[in-house]
Amino acid sequence: MNNSVGNTARLLGAGLRALLVLTIVCGVIYPLVVTGIAQVAFSDKANGSEIKSGGKVAGSELIGQTYNLPKKDPNNADEPAVPDLKWFQPRPSNGLGTNTLNTQYQLIISGATNLSGDNDKLIQQVKDAKDAVVKDNSTAGYQVNPADVPADAVTSSGSGLDPQISPAYAKLQVHRVAERNHLDVKQVEKLVADNTDGRILGFMGEPGVNVLKLNIALKELTSK
């Protein structure tokens, strides 16, 4: 009986010591080492790939955001968002929300709409988005051809949080942005060119334009 109690006590003691050691190693030392390495070697990525403007964090390089006019009534959730057309606009964000479509890059749930290609609701969304793109980006001296509207201008990404748009969509917005900001079209075209990222390693993926970086460059240009 005494031997049984003694063996049990030794086993419990060994188990508790192992738990304590593993907790310190795996729960304290390992996270601190990994965090330290990340901060030294990959500090930008480890801190969320932050993009700063005027010394303040403007957002993340990895997550899109909207550029809308302020709401007349901030407490009215049903008031539709109106894009501020002096800025380059991102692609639509029709990811999953709690019960409805997440159209405002809210980080509640990321994901696609999961609507099929022949879904009437999706088809109507794309048509409405295309009409809006043509209307918003047509100026006195420049008329957008509906056939030139790229797919990413009227459809959301798989996550609904894509921070990039295609160079074609960025170029389509140049005349409108130039007109709204009283800039020369050539100046805005250069902004787009300077903020266009090529394929990874020259062959993977597609060229893209980070909308946040582009709008920060636009802000810097207009503030001169």
C-alpha cells in the first residue's frame, strides 16, 4: 500500500515537473525566441506589413480598405456608402458577413460570396457594378468603353479583402482622378506606373497595384 502511494506520488511529481519545464520552454522561451527572430529579420511583416503616411499608420499592405465620403448620419447603418471619387477605388468587397454580404471590407469574416456564376443575384451585382464604373470614370474628355472594364473592377476576390487592383483598372481610373484633383493626366499615369508591382520572380502571379500605396502617393502629390 505504501509502495503504491509512493509510486503514485513520484509519478505525479515527475508529471508536474515535466509540465512546468514544457510550459516554460514551449510557452515562454520558444515564443520569445521566435518573436525576437521575427522582429530582427522580418520586422515589417511581423508587425502586420504596416504602411505609414505622415508618420502614422494608414493601413496594412495586405488588407484592402474603402475610400468613401463621410456619412451624413454616422449612426445610420442603412445609409449607403458613397465612394470618394478623388481617390483610386479598390475592387468590390463582396465577402461573407455575419448574415449579409460584407461590402465594406469589414474584417468580421473573410471569404467569397459563394454565389455560382449563373446566380441571378451575382449577375445583377456585376451589371450594376459595371454601370457604376462606366459612369463614375467617364469625364468630359474621356468616355469609358464598357468592354474595357476589367473583371476585378466588378467582382470581389476570394477573401473579399484584396488590397490590389489590376493595372488595367488603375489606368481606367486615371482620367477621373486627374480631373477630381486638378492634375495632369500624365502625372497620374506616372503614379500608376510607379506603383505597379510586377510578377513575383518575373513569372509568378499577375502585375498588381496596391491601392493604399497608390492613394498615399496621390496624397503626397496633391499636397505639394
